[in-house]
Amino acid sequence: MKERNIFFLSAGVSLLAHLAILCATFFIWIPGVTGSAMNAATVPQARQIFHVKSIAPEKVSATAGSVQAGRVRKIKFENPAMAAAGKAAAESSFSQAPPQIKAPDILGNVLPEKMSMDTSAPLPQPEAAPEVLKEKIQLATRQVDRNQALGKAEVFVSSTNLTESAGAMELPKEFREQMPAFTPEKFLQGTLTPSNGGADSGVASGIMNGEFGFQPDEQNESLDAFLNVSFLTYRDPADGQGYYQISIYSSPQAKDLEVLPKEIIFLVDASLSIQRRRLNGFREGIKYALQHLNPEDKFNIFVFKNEIIPFAETSVSTRTDSILRAMDFMDRIEPSNRTDIYTAFFQTIQKPAALEPSYIVLLSDGRPSEGESSTGKLISEITRKNDQKRPIFAFSGGARVNRFLLDFLAYPNRGWSEFAPYDSQIQEKFSAFYDKIQNPILANLRYQLTPLDEKQAYPKNLPDFYRDTLFTVYGTFKDETKFSIRILGEEGGNTKEFIFSHDLRQAQQGTSEIAKHWAFNKVYYLISQMTLHGPTPEQKEEIQKLVKKFGLDIPYNVDELI
């Protein structure tokens, strides 16, 4: 009897202890996990530790107008984020439809109504904005009629002319950060020895007496005092072919030339393939550029996914409030949806330029997933519609970049492309790129040569001329001894010219790199022509010969692209 009483007493105590523990669990608080009635905004940021990164369901079934989920097999948390964002992600995790976009908020932000698991982190919380930013700014998001836009396109290149192989879209093992021998370089005064007018050169800048010298045009203003030239030659000992390199850059006196006010439009890819780290690099690079715009410049930002999200309907001035609004606009953009590069360019090019020069800077991985997706058609159509009116620059970074598309959107459109090997370097590399184009002093640059063969001079289309930025022309010669080059450019509606004459026999001697750089430029030109107008067997054969003879490392598989 005594033993039975002890048994019931022990069972009662155990039952009471278990009940106490069970009740206590209802009062245990896990940081970052809140009840439905708790407002996430009231929870201190330091206490918000967890949010749902992904949910792997065992079973998913969809019904018309709704989505029903089966049992949850696995929930993965990530630190840090807001509980509200995790909740929003969980509510939309089983939806197979792409996120729907709603109208921008007062600062131009376009937010997804439902966030997928890949975009579940909260939006950046900007610092307190000044009073000027509290004013509501109405920004309209316009849905472009893509069928109508693409229906008007005239296609020069058939889909069979350029393949879309995966190998052509991957970065090479040895990453090239720019187009070799074409991308202009930033330089410091005093680092180059000018070939025009130097005491040891024996050649004066300007007019060269004799039949081969250009004569100045009285209607043009001379730039001889503002530009310098570094001139090198190389003769191949195997076949006797001569190659030259003419590098043109501003002299110290160029500071007296007025910098041209420019319009710059940042065309920013914020589709899902960009991902957060790359978009963050784009964002910080653009912030640097915004802070270094010249006082008379104008700017705009067009974010594009499957539609265009404009910062402003027309380009705005560089007032402090405009810059702050633009930075906040970029802070609120998140990667989502698909990529429509064609429509983004179509709409941008159609807008009248606010200033001359007007630049388009594309920040993208060059991987369209909506609208026109053929690399060849995109290049040919955008180039045809642009008609060299606006220089186009391209920038990207990280892995999985369509290098071919970005290079040849820029090359025939008087711009160039640059790349950062890693996402972490995007801000630094883009800032250095912007420094090159910050101060244009001559627009619509072109050149003439005599008696050297202009057909063998590259690049054909020069970028604008920028203060402290060096650009180079490469060409070939045989038995010529003297030559002359005329550089023409526009400044404020006036044509200005620079004439340089030299004796090839007195030129400084360079290395075989001059010949290799000439070959690079010719290959770029041939690929560009084939992309725009369709390839010929002769062009393909010439490219193969150049690649083999000069050992060129082209960052795409030419055989697959033509």
C-alpha cells in the first residue's frame, strides 16, 4: 500500500513538472521572430536576428487565383533581416509567377508587392533625409508597348549569323578589364614625352612643308597649343611591314579650354540575374559619379528590368537636392524580374538630348531574358537607331557576363566597355571609368591622314576627347617617309582642329606590341562590321589569320560568333 502511494505521488509530481515546462515555453522570446500582432518597426534592429531565406515544401499544388502549399520539409534562416521581410517572403514563396510591380513611391522606388525567397532581405533604410527630400516627387512608371516597339525594328542580321552559345557569354580564364589597345587610358601630365615640338625631336608641330602636309582651315580654331602627340613606329623584321602608334593627349595648356557641359544617362540593369552584390557595386559607383558631376551637367537614371523605372521624366541639374534624391532612388532598387535591354535602349535613344554631348552608360551583365534576346540583333538595332548621336559606354563586373554584347554595343557607338573581375571591385573600377569621361573638351572627334592609308588606320570611330585621357590611333606603313594627321572636333558649335606632321624615319622606336595592338583594333572592326551587316567568308578568314599571326587573346569564341 505504501509503495502504491509513493508511485502515485511520483507520477503526480512528474505531471506537474511537465505542465510547468510546457507553459513556460509560451513565454520564451526568440530574437527576430515576432507574432503577427507585433510591428517589426518597433523591434530594435540589433534584436532582429533571423529571417526566412528559403522554404523547401514537400508538396505544392496550385489552384486558380490562389496557391496552396503542402507540408513544409525545411525552413532556412539567414542573419540579419527584418521579421516583416521574412514574413513577406514566406507568403510568396510558393508563387510561380514573377513578382508584380506597383507604382513608385514618393522617391521613385518601385517595390515588389510580393518578394520571392531570393529577394527577401529588407530594403536599405536611408538616413534621415533633409527637408527638401520630404517633398513628394511624382515619378511615373510607363509600361512600354514592346510589341509595337519591336514591330518597327529593321533587322539587318539574321538569327543564324550570330550564335547564342553559352561559351560566348562566359568570361575567359584570364580576365581582361577592357578592350585591349582601344580603351582610352587616364594619364598624369609629365608621364609622356611629346613628339611634337620637343627640342630633341627636330619636328615642329603644325604645318609640314611639302605635298604631304595638311594646311589649316581658316574657319577652324587651332588646337596646336593644347594637344600633345606621342609617336612610335615598329617594323616587323619577318616581312618588313611597318606599324605606327599615334597617342594624342591634352597638354598642360589645355586647362584653358572650357569643359563641355554634358548629359549623362545611367542605364542600370536591376533584373534578377544582377543579384544584390553586383547591384550594390553599380549603386555605389553611380553615387561616386553623381558626386563628381560638373556644375553645368545634367543627368538621369533609368533602371530597367522587364520595364523602365525612370528617376525623372527628363534629365535634371546637379543641384544638391537632385543628387540626394537620386541616391535615395538607387538605395531603394532591388533586383527582380527579367531583363529587357532592347526596350531600355529604345526608349532612351528616343528621348531628345538635353545637352551635347549626351552619354549613355549601360551597367548590366548583358544577358537579356525578355523582348529581343539575339546578341546580333540587339547590337545592330541599337546601333542603327542611335546613329552615333550618343556615345554608348558599357560597364559590368563579376561572373557570367555577355562580354560580346557589351563590347560591341560600345565599339561602333563611339564609346568603350570596361569590366571588374569581381563584384567587390565594381565600385572602384566604375569610379575610375567615370574619371575618364568627367571632363570632355572636344565632341564628335574624327581624323584624316595623308599619305598613309586611312583604310588601315584604327579605330575608325573615335570617342570624344577628354582632359587628361589619352586615346591612340594605330596604322600601317610601307615606304612612306613623311605623313600628316588632322584631328577635328566640336566645341560649343565651333569646329577646332589639330595638325601634326612627322617624319617616320625620325620617330621613336616601339616594340612588337604596336603591331599586336593594331591587329586587335582591326579584329574589333571586322567583328563589328559582320555584326552590323552580316559576315562574309573573306572577313572570317582575315580574322582567323590575324588571331593566329599575332597570337591575339580575344575574350570570346570568334568561330562560334560568326
